[in-house]
Amino acid sequence: NNNNNNNNNNNTPNFAAIRTLTLPKDTEELNSLHCFVRSDLLELFQTPPKKTDDPHNRQQQQQHNRVGLRCVFCVNVPKKMRAGATMAAFYPKSLNDIYRSVCTWQRVHFRSCRRIPDSVSRAYWKLKDSDRSRGKTRYWVASAKQIGL
């Protein structure tokens, strides 16, 4: 099952089909906590394109049609209803920044998000306590490239 098939002509990945960072090889390359975060806590999304008055304005273009990651439990919750849980969505600046951004998300958002079910929170903390191995940042970059980021 390859979710990365690209049926459009502009070589843009189909993020509606991808949805997560998860790949089959994750369990061989990542610790169990990172596998859980990638498969169950975060999803990919793309900001919608916006028509601009000036097609040469790179700053306006960069703010739209961007790929980000977001908490799966906050997807449909308006920002004002998140009760202080910042960083529900974030936009890594580069492929090299994905791993660090996800780690920051875990410290900043996961700890304060009230939308995460207790069972998910317990599973997260159990994995965090039981698997102390560090992440492989090179795999995060390679896997992001593999899914078309």
C-alpha cells in the first residue's frame, strides 16, 4: 500500500491520503514512543492555497499551501477553546527540523492538551517511561522525503 502515489501533474504529494508520518519501517528505526506519536497523535495537513493580488509576493505565498503537523485531538477545536494548549499545529521550517519540532510539541502541547483521552495519555507516559532510547534524526529526514515532504 503506497499512499504516496501522485496522480496530479505538479508533483505535490496527496496529503489527504498520507495523513501521518508513519511508515512500515518505523518500528525498526524508531523507539516505541516515537512510533506512537507518529501514528496516533499527529497528522499532516496542508494549508489551503490563497489567491493573492501579487503572484510575485513570496511572503504571502509561503503562508499558504504549507505543510504542517497537528494534534489529532485538536483538529476541529477552535483555537480559543483549547484552554492554553499552545502549539496544536506547527510548521517545521525544514525536513531537518521535523524531529526537533515534534519533540517540542510533546513538551509543549501534549502535556497541556485537555482533548487527549486518558487512555492515550496513559499509553504515552508508559512508553515514555519504558523506552529511553533516543530518536534517530536521520530516519526522520529520510522518511519525510519518502512520503513526499
